Amino acid sequence: MATEEPKFTLLEKDQSFELRLYEPKILAEVLVSGTMREASSKGFKLIADFIFGNNIATSGKSEKISMTAPVLIEPHAEKIFMTAPVNVEQSGAGWKVNFVMPSQYTLETLPKPNNPVVKIKPIPAKKFAAIQFSGLVDEEKMAKKVNDLEQWISTKQLKVLGNAELARYNPPWTLPFLRRNEVLIEVE
């Protein structure tokens, strides 16, 4: 059975770049500290605990929630006083790690996390620019892909609305050359 991925409409494709309109979705999200690698691991474990049953369903019992792809990670940003855009330094604030919940759920039917660090967030339809690539990803590789995507966004004269997010689609045992990764940036 295939792993569910967020649904989107492809608006434009230009080599490895895409412009997509994502449908509304629900995220389970945690804020964690450390390097990108440490935060990714910590965040994954916290949200996996929620979807594997550390929750309360509408029935009053715990419920296992199907795994989806990708796992998303982004620097937790803080606005710079009286300026814009957003400061994307992750050193002080940490990283947001989230899973997209299966589309069968609504806010009313999704089990509630027992762990208060796991937050449930509804996300409206949004437009994203994306770049897809393979291999292992560290902060340096992510920074390069963010730069490449920002340059493409600039050539398309699109307005950036959010921070770059790293989307990882494969389990950690997947060979690097077979891994599917994306950097996504919300645009207007």
C-alpha cells in the first residue's frame, strides 16, 4: 500500500523546480532544539509516539494513525524587530518538525495528542515553490537548495511568504541515491 502524500495541483514545472497549489491539510507539529539532524530525530520520535497511539480518539481509546510522507522540518523563525523578512537562524529558537495527517481526518475526528508538546494545526490551501533532489541532507546542502530555489522564485517574480521547509519522503535506511527530498517555500 502506498504512503499517502499531501495533495497538490502542479501549476508549473521548470526542470527540477515546480510551482504547486497544495490542498488544505492538518499537521502534527513539535518544536525541538539541536542541529538539524538532532532536531529531525527528536521531532520524528515525538510525533511518531503520537501517531503510534499516544493519543485519545473520539472513542475514548487510543488510535494508531497511518504514517504519511513527507516528514517536514523548518527552522523556527523569529521576526526581527521592526523589519522583514523573517530571521531563519535556527540556533536560538529550534526547529519545527511536522507530519501531515492522513486526509481521512478532520480536526474533530483526529485523535488528540497526550503529549502537550505535539500541536495540531490546520493549514489552509497554499502555493509553494519546490525543488526536488536526492541524497543525504545536512544544513549546508539545505542552504544550497534554498538558495537555488530562492533564485528561481526571483526569476518568476514571486513573493516569498514563508520559511524554507525540508521535506523528506523516505525512511532512514533508504540508500542515499534513492532518497527523495524537497525544499519548499510558500509563495504568493
